[in-house]
Amino acid sequence: MSFRFKPADVFETRHNAPDPASQQAMLDAVGAADLAQLIAETVPAAIRLPQALALPPALTERQFLKRFKQIAGQNKVYKSYIGLGYHDTTLPPVIQRNILENPGWYTAYTPYQAEIAQGRLEALINYQTMIIDLTGLPIANASLLDEATAAAEALHLLHSQTKKKNATKFFVSEQVLPQTIDVLRTRATPLGIELVVGDHRTADLTDEALFGVMVQYPGANGTIFDYQEFIANAQTNNLFVVMAADLLALTLLTSPGELGADICVGSSQRFGVPMGFGGPHAGFFSCKDQFKRVIPGRIIGQSVDAAGNKAYRMALQTREQHIRREKATSNICTAQVLLSVLAGMYTVYHGPKGIRQFAVNTHLFAQILEAELKALGVEQLNSHYFDTLSLRLESHEMQQALKKEAESAGINFRYYEDTLVGISLHQNVEFDDVRDIVDIFAKVLGKEVATTAAPTAEAEMMLTWPESLQRTSEYLTHPVFNTHHAEHELLRYMKHLENKDLSLAHSMIPLGSCTMKLNATAEMIPVTWPEIGQLHPFAPADQTVGYQQIIRDLQAWLCEVTGFAAVSLQPNSGANGEYAGLLAIRGYHLSRGDNHRTVALIPASAHGTNPASAVMAGMQVVVVKSTEDGNVDMDDLRAKIAQHADRLSCLMVTYPSTHGVYEETIIEICELIHQAGGRVYMDGANMNAQVGLTSPASIGADVCHLNLHKTFCIPHGGGGPGVGPIGVVEDLIPYLPGHSVVPVEGRTSGAVSAAPYGSASILPISYAYISMMGGAGITRATEIAILNANYIKVRLEAHYPVLYTGAQGRCAHEMILDCRHFKKAGIEVEDIAKRLMDYGFHAPTVSFPVAGTLMIEPTESESKEELDRFCEAMIAIRKEITEVEEGRADAKENVLKHAPHTAAIVLTQEWTRPYSREQAVYPLPYVRNAKFWPTVSRIDSAYGDRNLICSCTPLEEYADEPEQLVATDKGPSY
């Protein structure tokens, strides 16, 4: 017997699920001899890459983790007291293991199908309640990308809401975080808004051109200002007030709502979320009731299901940019759901007393540190502070000597101006840390340290700021924040919520354009390493060598995949990447004096974020028609180019198209735009059908954003985090995002996110994916994604018309099933979506890009067996529809209209429905073996339109009759 050597643990075979036998069976079904033939019949020859991707050889999981440990080990994890919105914190291990490291939480999709997302939605209600209570404002959303972009959203919202004619100025305190001012300036400029930065104590609020003001609470240098008079003056002059606040400080400080603020923004990072070299972190946004219908992002609200039970869902303008498109006030497409859940659960675990104690301890140690340093003769500038001291040294030379001594001790402070040092303490500080800091100062000053005893349980702390700013109002009073403080209780509560949600741990999630592929465990492991999670984004460069290598390698690999000259990793969502890409095009035109080039051509089928992003970038949207077969109407395109030739800025196009087809005319489209002096922006939502076969640059695009949370395996996290880097051609490089605090590739301004490299701590996931797949592996992933999609197409097209196909009858990596003709029998596409839950599946994308359709994308990570289960479910549902069409099932009282079916519904003693309980919950044999039970019946999407409940419901209300709630989930699942 003889054997040959062959690696036994090749990662590609774990990611690309169909084995060779399954691939051949699917090829036989679609009528192709091999993958090469299928790809040749699917992808136009004119756009095919002439050579294979030049990426490093694929590593096994073991090899990758060993190598990546070495890379991460180059980072130096120092104790950070830099502050500026980023603080050391501790995520309780019970939360880390059971949420952050749990695929039941991190592989779930955005909760558009609320009936199978009740756990996540409840966790987000907890988060919103936390924000509402601490900020003292009645409405909060389910998170934004970070503090800086939340502030920018406030700027945009208030500009749209002001009643002051021709008001184009927004005042920002110089004490607002520098990275926030940077992003505000980026956002303000294209909209014609002038940012006025200065001292709020001397600002002229009578200027009629002002429409709003923003202050930081406490200030960037740590000072607690009394803003009450400032806010009163602002409101006397009809100015909106935004306060950026520190959540932990708000447990001791009078809330922004009580001070009169209209909007409060900030970051929930210090509530258990690691600094992660800048992200991802959940930005928060709360506001007065008057803004509830224009608040950006997602709001989770309470509604009722078909049985009258209270249930959660996304409410109000859930997908505003898809409904209002270029008239939207925000392009926000994602939230930081996983991070919001972490921060909210952190608060559930510690409760109001625990959170307040963290604040008390932090402030007490700051008081002790101030006293110790004053004894050494160090001047402390902040008369009132929470956690941050601002210290003045005698000279710049002494400042630099302190820096050298601190770093030799593994400690980072903030150094600014010539002689100032900032020290921001945090929840993890202990008395020994305070002594270490004092010893460093003493050594540099050449002085002796007096002995001070550590604080005891008897030590009392007096707040030093005015009584009017000392918080007396209650917060976090709901039982959820006062119940689960024992680990057993919290563990069971988290498991209780997890069990309500369907994720990739249960079944495939076949969402078109959303690419719900495998998030391999080996890819996820490094995320929680301290070398990745515990670095401050503004740490000195010599401490971040590992991160620099990760970023440099990933940028190079993404350049190879896209064909572009450079990639920016700063945008921390797909929509933010769109915006950054359009800013690059805008910057290019402005540099050439082409200020008049402001028209963006956008196909009618484009994602709603496209037109919204274009308007935010200062562009005018002109829509290009689609033909009946779903392609760009070339005649209309030529006409629009001719009409707007002198003003043409760019075309925004998705490829393959949103209709799931490789348009044959794409190269001609790009050439027409270039001939007219415009640039081509490609939406990278469908990159999973490009990688290794073609590329944006080879097609003719000038810039493209990549959804790392789609094609490159970063998990969707229940609706976020996302990462949306952009690639550009050579002449657009100077216009990529920079950063005012930490220059990015030499660029010092024009940031689009708070951190220089956005959500840096999850970049290792994509790094791992490419490392373990290699060029050949990610190319085969694209091929198998196309094979899987065409297999589903072949299996279902006899039951559901496939709306669009390519020249040879093939679809790309996704397809659209036309369900509009079922309306004749009273069956809506929503009925199919809800019925799929009874079969154990999440619905495909509903009614996008065509109303009344389902868009299916299986990805390469799903096996033939799983594809068959899904197809069997869809075919069985088609038979159920046929029963209604033929009159064998009642038009209203049928299994589709009542879907989904909960255990409570089918276990009632009296069953009066005209179909059996078995048909309701066990429609196919395989469902019995792994039944997923929705916990609520169909939620009434039209239930009420008057009252919004976006916080935890008081217990006494549970017995009351349901109130009418705002509930308008009309958007598509993109």
C-alpha cells in the first residue's frame, strides 16, 4: 500500500463548502462540463483578468495563527492614559465568551426579519434605554459608527431642520475632540457649511448665520465647563445645541438633557469595548422628541404581533436612504450592533451601582493623583474635572523627558502644545498605577515622593464641580439593569436572548447583495488578543509596528484584488466608504479647477445609499434608467452624459449589477464617462462575484469601496460592525482620507472616521481570510459562489420566474425571483419571507431592487446539502401558494398568511385553522430534526403611527392594553 503527501488541513476546503463530488453534481444540473465552462458562460470575456492573483501562498489555520501571533507580538501594549475618547476598560469574560466570541451573536444578520431577531432587538432596546437614561434625552437610536461621525450626523440633521434662512455656520468649541472636529470639517465643506471653531465662552451667538453649536462634556483637555448659561443664550438665539458627552462621567454629572441640549452624541467604548486601535465602537445619538422622525440610523421600537403580544422591531425611518434616496438626511446603512450589545450587556451586568462605582473610583484616583503631583510642584490647569488632568511643565524639554521616562516604564500620556501633559484615568486604574505615575514625575523633576496610603472602603469622595452639575436624577432603574448581576443570571439571560435569534449557526442566510458567508473561527480568534484589542489609536508609531504590518499587507493584497494603486482602510462602513470615494472624486475635480463638476449619474437600480452619499458629497443626483432586462439603459446614459457633459462629476455603478447580472456594456459605460471628463465610482457590494475573475480597475472604475463584512468575511454582527475601505487609481491617491491627529500615509486632514484606520481591530479577520485562502482559494470562492447561485436558479426557475439573466442565461452570484404575479391570489412577497421562518430559514432580500421580488445569494460557504434544503423549502412554499391559487386553501386563512407559527400558537388546546398543526410547524421532514421556533408571530408593520416606545417598557405597562407604536419597516434587506 502506498500513500502520497498532501496537506491534511487545507483551509480552502473548509471555507468553500461543496466538495468535488457536489460540485460535479451541481455542474451537471446547470449543464456545464466544468467550472471553467460555467465561468466562461457567465463572466464576459472582455473583463476577465489575464493572470492569476499574485498573493502569498495559502496558510493552514495552525500556520496562520502562529505567524499572526508573531506579527501581533510586534505591538507594544502599554498602559494608556491618552484619553481623547478612548479608554482602557474590561469586557467581563462571561460577555466576551458568550457574545463577542459566540457565532450565535456575531453571524446574525440585520434584524429586518424581526420575528427571528427578538433577542438582538431586546439587547438593543437595553442599549437605547441606557443611552436615554444617562443622557437625559427621550429618544436614542441603536448606535452610529463612532463619536465623530455621530457628531457629523447631528450637524447634517440640524442644518436640514433649522428655520433660520441662509444659516450656514456651525460653532464648535475648541474643546471638542480633535478627531471629531476633523470629521465635522470634512462633512461640512461639501454642504457649504462653515465650521467656526473657538472658545465657547467668547463666542458670538447672535450671528444670524449660525444654526447650531457643539460643546464637549467634559472638554477634550478634561475640564468640566458649566454650559447652562451658554445653552440658554444659544436657545435665545434660536440655535440648536449638540453636546458630546462621556457616558461614564454622566453617572456623576447632570445630564445633557437636563441642561437643555437638543442632541447628545458620544461613544460607548469605555463600557466594556476594547480600544482596538480605534474601533469598532458604538457611537451613540440621543435627541429631543422633535427629531424622532429625522434621527439618523436605526431605532428599535416596540410593536405587537398577530397574537397581540408585545414585540420589538426596527421603527420609523428604518431605511430612510432607500425610501427617500437623494432626499435622505443620512446615508447610514449600518449600525454597530454587536458593539452596542456588548456595551448594553456590560451595563446590564454591572447595573447602575456598579457603573457609578467605576466612575467614583476613576474620579477618586484622579483626585489622589492631582494632590500627589501638586505636592511635587506640578501645575494642574483644570479647576473641575472628572477623569482627566491637564498638567503644565516648565519647558518643552521637560515634557519630552517625561515622555521618554513614561514610555520606558510602559506608560503613555497625552503630550500637546509645548509644555502640556494630559492624563486620563479609567476604570482599570488601581492605586499602584497612581503611584507609578507619580514616581515617573518625581524622577523627571528630581524630587522625593511623599508616602500616601491607598484609599480604603471608608474613604469618602467629594465632587469638586458646582452642585448644579452634580447629578441627582436617577438612571438605569428598569429591572433589566438591576437583576442579572450574578454570572449565572447574566449567562442565562444572554442565552435566553440568543435562543430567539436565527443566525448562520442555524442555517444559510440567502440574502442577495449581503454575502452572508462563513466567518471562520480561526479568523475570529485574534480579535480578542490584547495585542490587537488594547492599543490606543493615537499610541506612538513605535508601539504599533504589528498593526502597521497588518495594515500594509492588507492594503497591498486588496490592491492586488482590485487592481487599484492604493487603498484606504479608514471608512468604517460601506456607506462611509461610498462617501469617502465620492470625496476623492470631488477633490480631484476641485484640484483641476473643475468646481462646476457636481453631477452624479446613478442608475435607477442603485442601492439607496448611493444617491444619499452623493448629496452628502455636494453632488446633484441624476438618475439613469434601466432597461426591461435590468441593465443600464445605454441610450438614456448617452443622453444624460450629453445633457450634463460640462458638469459631469461621476457615475456610480454596481458590478455585477444589482440585478445579479454581469452587464456586457460595462467597459463601454466607463469609457463614455471618462470621455466626458467624469470618473467612475463602483459600488463594491457585489465584489464576491469579481475577486480573482475580474477587478474594478480592469473594468474601468476609478474608485471602489469594498465591504469587508461581505466579501472578506468580517461578520455582520447582527447588523454591524462593517468596514468599507476604498481603492483608487493613481491620480486619486492624494484625495484619500487623512487624519489630523495621526497622519495617514502623510495626509493630515480630511478624516471620514474618528480613528486613523477606522475599525482596525477587526481587520485581522480579512487578513486571516486572504492569508489562509491565498489567491487561488479566493478565486475559487468566486467561482463556487457563481456555481451555487446558478444551481439554485436551475432548481427554482420552474417554480419562480428568474427576473434577469446574462447573455447566455446565467446569473452572477445572486438572482432575483419574481413573486409579483402571486398577488392575484392575495399572496405577497412578505408572506413567503415569513413562511420561510417555519422552514428554519431567514428570507432572501425582500423587494429590492424590484418591489415584490426575492433576491437570493447563497455564497460559496454553503454546501449542496444546505442549498437543497433551502430549495426544497422554496418549492414546498410554491406548492402552498398553488393551493391558494387553485382555491384548495382559503385566500386569507392559509398557512402563508399566518406565518410564522410560534410554539404558543400551535400548542393551544383548540386548533381552529383550516390546515394542520403539522403543516404549520413541520412542513418538511428535515424541519423536525432541527426546528427553529420563532418566539413571536408576525409583527404588525402598520400598527399605529402615533407613539414611539424605544426604551425598556416599565413593568407596570405589560398588563396594559397595547399602545399604538410607530412601526414602518418598509426598507429592503440590503
